[in-house]
Amino acid sequence: MLKTFEQIFKYATDEAPISVYYAFKQSDEDANNNTASTGWETMLSAIITAGFTISGTWPMRTEQITRNRSLGSNALASSIVLVCRKRPADAPICTRRDFINTLKRELKPALKKLQQSNIAPVDLAQSAIGPGMGVYSRFSKVLEADGTPMSVRSALQIINQELDLYFSEQDGELDRDSRFCVDLYTQYAFNDVKFGEADVLARAKNTSVEKLAARGVLYAQKGVVRLLDREEIPEKTDKEIIWLLTQQLTRALEKDGVLGAAKIVADIFTSEPEQAKALAYRLFQIAERKGWAQEAYAYNSLVIGWPEVQSKAAELKMQMSNATQMTLFDITND
């Protein structure tokens, strides 16, 4: 790989970028249980060592939803094109602290842009590596505290940590009931937990087990509490608790396809559906980290199908508006 990119570097010009088409999904853990991606690491090391800096990444939807794959698998829905340019010969050196500070400043808006473009959750982590490595590769070296150059693997691990932090911070934008549900889901999924433990967590989030049980979010009887799964939650849409709305949208998509989810969105004229989609990203990340394949697949499907859901919902709203106008017209004529 290094020899290949060294050859490319020889013939690259400053006037035009080099684009690298990448389609590879593999992750593993090192001795410290840090997640790494061998494919990314190998390729990025070659690109950067050859003298390039990464100036952008472009996810491309290249895989069909109907392609053959095992149920619940999270194969890549997109491929990634990395945009590279020659790094200036006088590129500066920076410290680990400077790298992290710059990363914190630039990665968050890049992640927001990726989410707004509806990149599939299964692809978001790898897509986010581009903006992160853009920061790393613009410097000739990033020095660790002991003066040694930071490796690509270390940079990737820092980028993944910042990605985790980004999603954790999004929890703060949720309503208090949903924050409780996310925490309970993270620790126990839909399994039983003792009432005392759930009650302590609920009080910390300024809510109560009894309230959420009454709203159809929790099962709470005989000293046992658990989140109700999607088959058990109420049919009536609840937009006040974003957790519940996300589960209702996911269930509707699973059972009735795009039309089922669109019917829910069409009845809501405020921003709650978009908040539910954002929560789906967070829940996917938790499920994938925990190895809950079916759960991860469900949330990934909701985000992938979101443009179709929005389009169908807009169509339904138009139909409802036309029906209302016709009714008013008939009343006026009478």
C-alpha cells in the first residue's frame, strides 16, 4: 500500500485532489480492549506516510437494501471516498493536546453534517474517521507526551473516543424520561432489573418509575422493572417521550414498512420525529457496542429508510390538507 501511494504521490499535482475509493468493514480489539479498524489503519498509514493529507470524506450509497445478507447483519450500506491532497512540505508539528483540542473543535460540526445527510448509522463511525484524520494528517507529526510520534492507530482510537463523547452529549438534548430510558437500555437492554436500582436511576433523571409505567414505557410489578419492548408499547403515538416515539417508529417500519412509519410522522408537525431519528443513531451505537445485532439492525433500518418515510409523510399531509379543504368547501356551499 505504501509503495502504491508513493507512486501516486510522484504524479499527483497540487491543482487537483486524489480520491481513494474505500469499501472495507473490519474492526478488532487490541490488548487494552480498544477498538481498531485494521483496514482503515493500513490504508491511512500508507496515504499519510506517502505525504498526503486527507481533506474530506464522501459516503456513497453503493449497496442495495435488497441485496442478499444474513438477517440482522450490518454490512456496509455505503462506500467511502477519501479526498487527499499533497501535504505542504512546511506542515507544522503539533502536540497531542493541540491535536485533541483541534479535533474537538472540528469533528462535532462534521458529524452533524454527516447525520443531516442521512448517512447510515452502521457507516457513521467509519465516515467520521475522514474528518478526524483530516486534522491528524495536516500536521507533519503529532507528538506524544514523551516526544514520540503518535501512530495512526492511536489517532483512530482518539477519534473513536470523541465520537462516543459526541453521542453521549446528545443525551443532554433529550427529555428527562428519554434520558432515563437510554441509561436503563445501556445497562440492561429490555431485561429485568430490581426496582431499587431503577428507582435510584429514575430519581437521578428527575423522573419516576411509576410515571413511566403509567405511560407505557416500563413494566414495573412485584419489585421488578424493565423497559417494554416494541411489541408491548402503546399503539397511540407519544411524541412527548422521544424514546417511546423512536420505538414506535421502529416498530411501525418493521411491521408496516415505510407507510406505517410515515403515518406517524404525518400526524406530527413539530421537530420530535427528527429528534427520534437522532436518537436512533445513539441507540444503534449502544446496540452495536453491546453486540445486540437485531437491535442495531432495527435502528439502522429506521435511519436508512428515513428519506422515504419523510417523502411519504409529506404526501400524506398533502392528502389530509386537500381533504380538509374539500370538506370546508362543501360546508361553505351548504
